[in-house]
Amino acid sequence: MTASGQRVPSRLSRVCMWLSLLAAVPVLVMSVFRAVGGEWPVLVVQLLAFTPWLAVPAGGALVLSLFGRRRWPQLVAAALLVCQLFWLFPLDIARPRSAAAAAPAASPAEQQPPATVELTVMSINSLFGRADAATIVRLVREKKVALLAIQEHSQGLQDGLAAEGLDALLPHRISQPTDDGAGYAFYSSHPLEPVGLLPDTPFLMPTVRLTAGGSVGGGASAVLELTNVHTLPPVDTRVGQWRSDLKALSRLAERPGHRLLMGDFNATYDHAEFRNLLHAGEERLVDVAAASGSRLLPTWPMDGTRLPGIAIDHMVTSPRVGSSGYQVHRVPGTDHAAILATVAVPAA
């Protein structure tokens, strides 16, 4: 082979090596931020939301390094890809603790399946009330939703939902519509009782108590406390308030009883602030999507914005509340998806 012919693969190897490093550097930087989990500046917080997508450049860096034929770039790229896979499929995800495991020991003759009340629940950020009311009501009807939580609820949306027949499906309502995105609504097929508002949050985050009758035990019932979550988004100087909102939510975990927090957390599993929330209290809280293996299903943006999809809407339960059937559905008019699941609440 000629000398000039020998230089071509050498030049190609060098180009691939440098391209591999170019792809690996931003992955390395963001991996450090993800691993350390400090109170990072707002730009880092926003970029951390897209951590699952770092697997793409990490994989590209590994492929390019193989063509680069240098050992150390290959080792760096492989290590980065392993990190991304570890974060894509974390080993520390909490799952519901069965009621049977929590119950006192009983003799075989006394053992019975623990009584639970199942509820299909749904949450959606309506984008200032612009979400399509007909689609919301159709989902409630088809999925047999027993509890609906709405963020950014407006009077116009409330009127539209009533016109579509939601009040007949879910006759119990606690709501405070507004025009500025702070409003909320609960619709339920079971009685609701207001508990209070989370203090010092720009968006209203109320907690209500739902009492549902059971189908076992001759009138057994279950009580579930529900919080309609809408934290401030981590943008510009508001990142501090975002952290404060998540810390306020974590204090709810210290209260006794069965609990469900659902709504727009404006945070992903890759934010240390959200993981700290899940570790609040004596027992870890359960992210329903993560526990079902669906945590990577994006919930935002759903309006055609050219951004990679991420999961910032969540359902979080106390450990003894079971969950199944997690789903994500698009709703016209809003940039958030509706999230649904069935929760099993231990009966009193």
C-alpha cells in the first residue's frame, strides 16, 4: 500500500477520536452534576431534566471511539454510557409495600386477603384552562376515573367540563379557578373534605380528604389524603422557590395516613430535589410511574415544542398505597399529558 494510502485510515481514526471526545465532554460534565446532586444554578437544573437523553451522545461517543482505535477514549466513553444506563434504570426505585406485609402476624386460619379500595385517578395541567374539556371528560368516562385533579384550572374550563357532563360522572368537587395559572380543581365520585393549603407557595396546592366505601367487610371504607401539586417552574430567579415548594411537599410525608400527591412537580427523577422528596419521612414514598417501569414516558412538552420529552408530572404515594396501570394520554390544548393510574388504598 502507498504511503498516501496508509495515511487515510490514520487520519480517519484521529477524526473519530476527536469527535468521540467532543460528544463525551458535555456528557461527562452533566454526569458530574447528576452524580453530586447539589443545589445547582438554574441552567444546570434545567439541563438535568433531560438527563435520560444523554444516553444518545454517550452511545455515539462509544461508537466513534471504537473507530478512533485509542484505548483511553474507549474506556471513558464506555464508563459514561454505563453511568447513563444506571440512571435510566436505577436500582433504588421504591415500590408499594403490601398491606399484608404491614399487617400483624396471624394464624393460617385467621389470614384473609387485606381489604383495599381501588380508585382510578387522573391528573392534568390544563395550561391556563386551555385543555380540551371534551377530551378530559371522554378519558374520565372511558377509563372510569374516580378522582380527577386539575392544575391551572380556570372558570372557562370549569364551565366547559360542566357542559360536557363531568358533574354527572364526578359529582363531588372542590375547586378554585383563577386566570393566572394558580387555580386548581378536584372532581370525585366519592365525598371530599378540604384539609388545607400548602403554605408559602405561589401556585395553590390544596390537600383534601377522600372517603371511599369498600366492597368488602360490610361497609369497609378507605381514607386517602390527596394533594394537588403544582410547583413553580425552575426558571430565572424562581429556582429558589421551586426548591422551597418541593421541600414543603416533602413535609407532608411526615404526616400519618395514606397519601397521594399528584400533579405538575416541574421536576424529574434526575433532580436531587425530587429524589429527596421521595426519601422524606420514615418510609420512602413511591413514584407510581417509576415503580411501574414507566418513568421515562414523557409528560411534557405535548404541544409540538421542539424539545425532547421529559416526565415532570407525577403521582407519588405513601408506601402502603398500591398502584397499577400507569398511563399517559395527550389532551389537545395543553402542553402537559394527562397521567392516570389505579391506586389501592387499604381499608380502615
